[in-house]
Amino acid sequence: MGVVSMTQRKKILYGIFGIIVGLCIGALLRNYRTLEIVSMCNSMNSMKQKSALEIIGLQPSELPTNSQNTLVFVGVMTAKDFLQGRARAVYETWGKRVPGKIAFFSSQDSVAPDLPLVALKGVDDRYPPQKKSFMMLHYMYVHFIDRFEWFARADDDVYIRTDRLEKFLRSIDSSKPQFIGQAGRGNSEDFGLLSLEFDENFCMGGPGVIMSRETLRRVAPHIPTCLKNLYSTHEDVEVGRCVQKFAGIPCTWNYEMQSILHHNSSGTRAFSGILKSKEVHSAITLHPVKKPAFMYRLHAYMLGLQAQELRQESLLLHRDIAQMTELLQIPRINKNLAPGVPIFPEDESSTDYLGDHNVLGALPDLNRHRPRNLDEVVEWDFIAKSLYSGMHPNPKRRIESSLKEGLTDVIREIMEHINNFSRQRGRVIEFRELLYGYMRVNSLYGQDLILDLLLVYKKYRGKKMTVPVRRHLYIQRSFTEIRVREIVDGVVPSQAVTSGPRVSPNTDTTRPFTNATGLDRISHRVKSLFNGLERLTDTLASSGQQRSATGAGRHRDRIVLVIPLSGRSETFMRFLRNYEEVALRQDGATDLLVSMYVEPVETPMIVALLDNLRARYPTARINYLQLYGNFSRGVALDRAIKSPHCDPNDILFLIDVDMVFTVESLDRIRFNVIRHRQIYLPIVFSEYDPRAPSTILAPGWTSATTERPKPATEPADRPRNFSVPYRITNENGYFRQFGYGLVGIYKADLMRPDLKGFSTDINGWGLEDVKFLENVIALNQRGNQRLQAIADGRWDPFEPAANGPASSTVPPPPSEELAIFRAPDPSLVHIFHPIHCDTSLDEAQYKMCLGTKANTIGSYDMLHDRFIHSQPLLMFARRQSQSRGGG
């Protein structure tokens, strides 16, 4: 009985304890909800207390007659769920550059303290937003009718090119009733359901609608009547009907409005692909931009276009100044218009210096560069189906994508200029084909182009005709000022604005994208046409002096030189001397890892050399792996990368035993390899064969008939001084643009499973580097997949990454792409050695081997001299030519 009473007493105590805990938790939740409601009410009250002028930031004294901020008022219709997504993206991109003011109109319970938001009383977010649209127009009329010349209605998924909008509106009389938009009468599904008369239309709301002040003044008093008499569910149709009835004007019947206010019918994937198109470049508004990420991307692209326009405008101004100074007979060296009156307010010592008009103001002329001798002649490249270059290692080659894109840009701009007044002239000229062209680049002046175009002339006024014509274009794309981008504390300029984490828009109201896309920063750079070249010189001069100090004061990541090796002990001895002198004695933070295939004769000698070096430098990390079987460079690199002799934080530099390097080479590797962002593939200088192959010489050819440059290599019996820079000339070597075997990359990046590493099924030398480069390029090409994932709603770049493994259908974020950085490095030299191409290699490897062997024979000048002095070669070429002609 006592046991039962104790059990009941425990149950009662547990029950009482549970009730107390539940009451406490309920009170906490209730208080939290109360605080949340109070906070929301305070925000709404603070917004309600603001006047209409305070919401948009307009001063009471600002009127169209005395202010530049009153050209247009843009009302953006949005919803509560889109305030922190689309609405914020609009406000942080084009919304802050409106030539007037902007406000967002949403339902009455919407709150966004950091946005110019108007919560319309009695309006909800249901679709279609007919009431919201009419009440927005009524709000504009009540509060702003006398303060703006134009009123625009926009959605939160439209992008507006505000600079072009201002130019467009200032060309139209705002005192007359105007109803501007892309006219529509509905699609086939709406036929007969919109209650439109034969002469009625409406302005489609998606791309945007613009009203003059007079139009809004006539329509707004009748908005209650229009709301009571709705004939369809389309709000833009009803607005158009209301304007037609009470303002007496239809939407603009103009075919050009389709390109001015452009609508893309691709749905959610609109503007997720290539933006460089005629539609994007010529439009004032672009619709729809459904994802905030696409809005930021589109805005960044538009800022780039505006920067190009500003640079072109600066060139034209400099040309005007240069012509006026010449007319005023002001000497070129004189920087003043008159004593004490400078041409520019700031001189060369100021960051606001606008540049030298004698250089930037030179008129376009294909003969601006006048060579003084044959060596200064800039040769032309021939453009046809392929690209032909006289001095290129590959004389006939495929047209590079960058050149193809540049030619497309030039032709598009030229055709836009030609058709600028096509409407007034009653004709249009269309581009059909580039037949051929010539191109050259002068580093001082710019790019020269001569293009032969096939065009079609179409006349549609008077006597109609369509005629194919050919025209030559003579174009000079002038260079502008030199730009200097500084790297401060290791921050890469291209990653500086996005290096910080980006949080969800639902929780964060501050976004760094505003600073990243500021046109004021771009325009400041455009104004500074020459930005202190002497500072650049000082920086470069002092960099060498500060290297030791910065290296001592800041941690430097270690470099591991990874060498695949098979025999070649004598060459390896030279490499070890190079490594000891540069890496061990000067750098002090570079390790060595040799992945060698065991050979009975030479391997013991190589091991002895490594053991001896380790004994003399006990603190250095000098290691080697021994492999067996047939040599494979891919297998050797794969084993070395996966070995415990290198850490994930180490920079692996895959190098060959024939290379010679300096301490500058190691510095460049550290500068150009960026963890999780960039790998480094240097373009090395490769020696020509220092001997004259007698197999292709004429019997009487000697150094007396044609001067032969002396070999640049050191004699075999004298050790080379690796601290002395190698002599780089066109006669003793060439930069190997098609070699990708030398790679600098962090081990952590190389071990990524999606990178796949090096191919281990390729025997011998060659092709494994090409396969690796293809893997990196394939990884980086996932950018298109990422845009599609954003468009399809499978990935939001503004949302924090979810816990757990990422979905295989979603590509990695941009921070995980590995950019490929290539640049000529004169401190990395490939010493010549005879090349033997084994016929047992795969066909692709064998062809690559033959190509490399052919490139090392000698320079073009030397080969030309050998050819013209070799009678057998001349006779052979003549017979080949005759046989082709006869066949």
C-alpha cells in the first residue's frame, strides 16, 4: 500500500512539474510573439508617420522647374514575398540611378524599412493585381502630380537602362498627353475576351508603361469608375482601357517599341545566357528578370557597356581638344591655353589628371605608326575561314574565340551606326557575311582592321529593291589610358568585392553588391585617363627590395616541385644544382619530390644524389618515390600527388627535369596560384637546337655564307650560374604556347573529386597535360549549368549552403571554379635536348611529339636561310609543286 502511494505521489509531482514547465514555455513564446508584433507595428507606424515626400527622399522645394531629380517617378509593383528578393535587387541596381525617384508599392501589411515602400491601404497581394495597379496610379496623382514630368509603371522583374530612359524622355514633350509602351491586343487565346474595339489597344505591363503628367492628370480622377467597370482579368488591359476612355489616347502604335521596351518570351530562363546581343544593347527596358541573381548580373553587364561608352566619349573629347589646340597654334609641349590658364585643371602628378590630349587625341589613321626600319613594321594577319599569320608558330590556325567575338562586336556596332537613320532614309542595310579581312595590333595605338563585308541593301520607300553589295571597312580601335589594378594584402581585385560571405536576403538587409557595381567608381576611373605611371614604376622598382621583408613578415605557402623522372641522371644533376642554388639557398620555402621509375643503371646514381643533398640540408623536405613498370608521366604525377610527402596546403608545381628556374619563378608561382580560385600554367621559353642539323643543309652552306647565332647554352664542362637571367632572343628560342605540362596548383584543389586529376592510362610522355587541362575547362564551363539551375529554381546563390552533401544536379558555386592563368615567364627556360618520337606511341601522342620536335629546329629566319641555300630542298619543293599542279 505504501509503495502504491509513493508511485502515485511521483506521478502527481511529475505532472505538476510538467504543467509548470509548459506554462513557462508558453509565456516565453507569447512574449516573443508579442515583441515581434510590437516591432512590426513600430516599423509600420514609423513608415506611416513618413510623408510621401520623405518616403522617396524628395525635398518639398524640388519641382520640375528647379530640380534635376524630378524628370520621372517610377512606381514598382511588388508583393510582400518579393520585398527582400526582387524588390531589393531592383533598388540596389538600376533603382538608385533613376533620373528622378522610385518607390515600391505592395500590400498594406508589407514592411521593409530600408526600401522606399508604400503599403497601399486596403490592397492585398492577390493576382491579378488590378486594384494594386490602379491604386498606385491614384497615389502618384494625389502626392506627386505636380512634382514630376513623367510617371512610369514597372514590375519588380524588369530592368531599366536609366541613362537611356532619361535621354528618351527628354526628347518628348511631357506637356502633351502621352501613353508610351509596347502596344498589344492580346494573343490568340484572348481573342474576343478583352472587349477591345477594332481601333483600341493597350500597353503591355511587363516591359513597362510610361505616362506623361497630362495623361495621369486626366485619368486619375476616374480611377474609381475604372475599378468598378472591369471587363477582363488583365490589369494592363484595364489600365489601357481607362486611358483610352478618359485621356483619349491609345498606346503608342510603333513597331520600334518592341526593341525599345523589350520582352523576352523565354520565361524564367530569360537573360540567363549570353547577354551580348542586339536586343540587350538597344533596349531601354528588359523583361522578365525573374531571379535577383540575374538582375545583378545584368546590371554589371550594363555598367560595363556604360564604361565603354564613357571611354569612347573621353577619346572624342580629347580629339576635340587636340584639334582646337592645333587651330589655336598652341605648341604640343605647352600645357596652358594662356599664361596661368592650364588646359586641364590637374597636372600629371594628380590622380584626377585627364590625360595627354596629344596622345589620346590623335585622329584615327591606319598610318599613324610610321616605321623607321624593317624591324618596326607591324605585319598584318589575314582573316578568312582560318587565321593566317606570318610570324606565328602556327601560321594557319582556327580563329580564336576572343578575336571572333571582337569582330562580331565591331560589325554589330558598325551596322547600328549605318542604320542609325534608316527610318528617315527609307532603307535598311543588313549584314550577311564577312568575306575576308586583315588585322594588326600596335601596342601604342590600337587595333587596325580592314574588312570586306557582304551586305544586303533593302529600300522600302519609293521604288522598292533588294540588292547584295560588298563594302570595305577601314577601322581603327584606339587604345585608351593605361589602367593600374593594385593587389593589396593579397586580395585579388576581381574577387575583392565578393570575398565576403553572402547571406540570405531574408535575414540581411545590407548587400555589398552596391559598392561592387557603382558607376561612380567606373566614371572616376574613366576620367583618370593616365593614373600615375610614375607610381607604377616606383611600385615595380621597390617590389624587389621589399620581397625579403614581406617574406619574413608574412607567411608564405610552401612550394613542392614535383618531377616525374625516368633515367637521365646527367640532366638531373643540373636540375639539382639549380634547385640547391635557387630553392635552398635563396628561397628557403620550396621542397622537392621526385617520382622516378627504377632503372638498373641510373636509378642508384639518382638516389645517391638525393641522399647526398638531404644530408647537406637536413631541414629541407627532399623526398622521392620509386615506381616500376613502363614509364607513364600521368601515373608518376598521380602517385606523387597522393603521397604523404605533400600537404593539402602546399602549392604543387609540376615541373620537368629539363627546366631551369630562378627565384623570380617561385615568386610568380606564389602570386599566380590562388587557393580554390586559380591555377597557373606558365608559358615557358624553349631553346632551339643549338647545333646545325647537317641533314637539311646545302653542301656549301657554312657560317661564312649566313651568319649563325652562337649557342646560348653553357659549355658542358662549366657549371651554369642560375642567378643570371637567361638571354631571351628570337634566334635562340621561342615561347611554347602549346605546352601545358608545367602546372601550379594547390594540392587541396588538385585532390577535388570533380577535377579527376591526371589520367593514368596514358603511357609515355604527352597528352596527359592536355587531358588535365580539358578537365579544368569542363569544370569551369559549369557556369552555364549554374545559370540554368538559378533559372529553374534549383539553386539560389543568396541562400546559405544547406548542411549535408550538395545535390549532383546543382553545379558548384563560382568560388569553386578554378580560373586558368597563363602568361609568358622568361625565368622558366626549357633547355634543349634531342627528341626521339617512338613510333609505338598513340597517334595523338606521336603527332604531338613530331610537332614539338619540328618547333625546336630553329627560328623562321634561320630556316629561311637554310632553305634558300639548300639546292636539294629547293628542287624537292619544285617537284612537289609540279606534282600537285599536274594532279
